[in-house]
Amino acid sequence: MRNVFVKTQNVKSFINLMNNIKNRPENVPGMALVYGDPGLGKSKALLWWVAQNDAVYVRGTNLMSGRWFIQEVVEELGEIPFHYSSELFKQCVRLLIEKQIPIIVDEIDYLAGDLRTIETIRDIHDKTNVPVILVGMNMAPQKLSRYNHLYDRISEIVQFKPFNKKDVVDIITQLSEVEMSECAINFIFKKTNRFRQIVRAINKAEQIAQANGLNTIDEITLREFINDDSAENVKTR
């Protein structure tokens, strides 16, 4: 399988969001929200973008507090966090003002139930005016909308949606090292709606091709090796 990052429609929408939030007018708030079901490539898109651009990436965890969050940001910015909370906050603000790079907060759902952490993120945005991108699951908008002061600052929203046919074709043609017939691609599209499921199908197709000396995989061959009754592979729309 080829090591390629595929720019699906979701990824293109995310890139557009990042461009908009970085180049926004001065009076427009700099917070954004990216959300959607798991398996649609959100985290892959974030990590790919961070690898191409200067940014702070923080992944929320179940026990993360506001202080812990600030420590993560400071460490990402290359300094040892100060001990006292007041000095730590000032340190974080200073570094962000100096560097003017966005903060991407993945798994925001973990933090959405903690008012103090949410308010800390808002305070950092207000003090520095750097872009803050919150990334979460499908219910993230409802969870965050409870915090009016924060939600009012969200000027860009992108939902990662199930892959369309072109997305699946692009993923297969760019990643697969074995050619697949149009009917095989249609079969995968009908049976999968998550990136890792598509990758698993590609991997299986490559294994079949190598074991049997095939140059092309068709739908009938795939059907023999992919369990139609597997709950993991059933497409839900």
C-alpha cells in the first residue's frame, strides 16, 4: 500500500477553514470548530496539516484540567512550564503572542464538561488573538453551545461527512498498489464508510492479488474474502 495522504472533500474543507481562520479580518473572532463521526479522517487531517505548518497540537484527555492544558501548550512551544498557575498563564500568553501560531485542540469532547478548562481556552484566545481550532465528535457543537462566551467566538465550522463516491475512488486509486475494477470499487463504497475499513479492504485486495498472481481485483474476488454479514463492514447511511 502506498504511503500517500489523500485529500478527500473533508480534508479540502478543513484546509479552507484553516486558510479562512488564519486570514480573517481583524474584528472577526479566531475560533473554529471541526466535528464529525469517528473514522472520517479528522485526526489524520490535523496531524498532516500540523506537519506542513507551524501549529500547537494538543490532544484532550479525560482528566485534563485547564492548568494541564496550558502546560501542554507551553511545552509544545518549546519552554519548560512555570510552576505557579499565574506565571504559567502569562508564560503561555507571551509565547503565543510572540509566535502567533494556531492552537489545534483535538478530542475537545473530553474537555467540554469542564467549565474552567473551557474558559481557560477562551481566555487564551482572547489574550493572544491566535486561531484556536476545536476538534470533536458529532455532538461537539451541542456540547460547546452551552458555553455562550466561547461559542460566540466560533467563526468557522466544518463537519466531516461520510465519504462520497469520489472520495472512495481517490482513496483506492491513490493508496492501492493493485488495480481494482469499477465494480470492485463500487462494492467497497457500498460496504464501507470509514477510512480504516477502506484501508483494510485495500490491504485484503493486495494480499489476494499477490497470493494469486492477479493484476486486477474484481467484485466477485472481493466478495469471497470480505464477510458481507460483518457488522464492521456494513454501510450505514
